[in-house]
Amino acid sequence: MNLVDWTAGGTRVELNGHRLFVRQDGEGRPVTLVHGFPTSSHDWAMTVPHLVAAGCRVTTLDLLGFGHSDKPSRHRYSIHEQADLVEAVWEHLDIRDTALVAHDYGVSVAQELLARDPGRITRTALLNGGLYADLHRPILAQRLLHSRIGPLLARLTDEKRFTANLRSVLARPVPDELLHDMWTSLTREKGHHLAPRLLRYIDDRRVHFHRWSDSLEQYGGPLLFVWGPEDPVSGAHVLERLRRRRPDASFTVLDGVGHYPQVEAPEEAARALAAFIADTGDGQPVADLTRK
């Protein structure tokens, strides 16, 4: 589904003084999908149909500063506020308990939500992200955008540079049309200028390291990691620690996949997520979906 059709299927709602793009698909078990930096909920376009077919009510949203949500230019963005907004979406849609799926930047939002009220999250699935701040390896472009020259560099970024940087964290080919949709979503209302402000999540991860690592390691619900080991940012080196710290979790490791499992290997990632979310508690592990 292209970006135009994706956004046509959602709406903008005002929550906590901001307008957020929110979309709902299907009926049944609630599941919330949280996207990463610097893209949008459209990352999940190839995942949602599988979850709907598995009997899920799927909620997706563009976080503040991303996609078709508001992009205030002088705002101080934080992971805590993004978590507040996810909770506001749940309240607005009368979602009480929900499964939670998150990628990249979204995993930090998920960790904050788990720290606040883990009992509300029925099961959690996480895709490549900086779950441990000390293992996060941002690419050069991110490091520069997070530096003093970040605001200038953000204004000089064009589609060619964006595409090159994104391809540097991918391990499988992705259609040019999809990357163009990502760029289009990013640059709406000059959203690419916000990169230095949004990248403050790197600082949030350091400040809240123990809160967020504890929330992950102490979470008692079913837990799945869908991981691309070829990711230079949060790949095999993060997976190694996750296997040590959460040996009870299920792992779907996708060979030859980088930072965006749901985009690089959409069918494989979606099948793993759908099987996990739709699990009826019969004790069957998801590990048989893991590709070594």
C-alpha cells in the first residue's frame, strides 16, 4: 500500500494539544504498532494485513514530529511525551489492554510504556532498536545531525542523501518507490528539519538507561524479538545481549536482513508477528519461526 492510500485510511485527532495521525484496521485482539526514526506508521503497511487476518484490531499512529502528525518546529521532543501521546490514543479509542509492537525509536517508547504499566501490555514484540543505550551505534549522518552542526545539516539534506543513508542500514533491496514514500512523509511540513530535535532520544536513552533496561528485563508477559542481524546500528551485537538477558523470550532472526525487518523481509516479519500476537496460549513457542 503506497503512502497516499495509507494516509487516506486514517484520520488526524487532537490529543494533548497536538494533532496526531491515527489509523485503525480490523477487529479483535488489540495491538498497537509504534514506528521508528525518521519514518512513520507507513513502515507497517505490509504488516497490518497479516495482523488483521489473524484477528487483530490494529492501531497505528505517527508519533509527534513524524509523518502526518503535527511537527512543531521549536518543540522539545522527548520519549516520555511520545509515551503520553500513545496513552492518549488508547484513551481516545477506548483501548485498555493491548499487545505492543515497536521498532527503532519506538522501542524506547515501548520501554517507557512498560515501565509505567506493564500489566496493560498483554504481549510485546520488538524489532531492531536501541534497547541498550551502550550498544547503540548510530551511523555517521545521525551523529552529525545530533551535533552542533545538526540544524544546518538537516536543512541541506535532500532525497539523494536520505536514500543513501537509509540504504546504508538495510541489507536487502527495498523498492525505490517505498524509499520515496519515506522521504515524502519525512519532508511533509519540512519535517526533515526536525531531525536534530528528534534525535534527542539518544540522550533520553542514556539518562533513563536503568529505567528502560529494567522495564524490558522485568517484563513478565510474552516477549518476541524480530531481528535483522545485519543491522549496523542495532544488529547482532544487541541480539547477543538480548539472548543472555531474556533467554525465556522468543526470537525470530531473519538472515540477511538489516535495520528494517518489516520492510526488508515483510512477509517473514509479518508472519512471525501475526503468529505471536494471535497465540492462544497453547504453549507452542514462536521459536520454530526463527531463521538461523
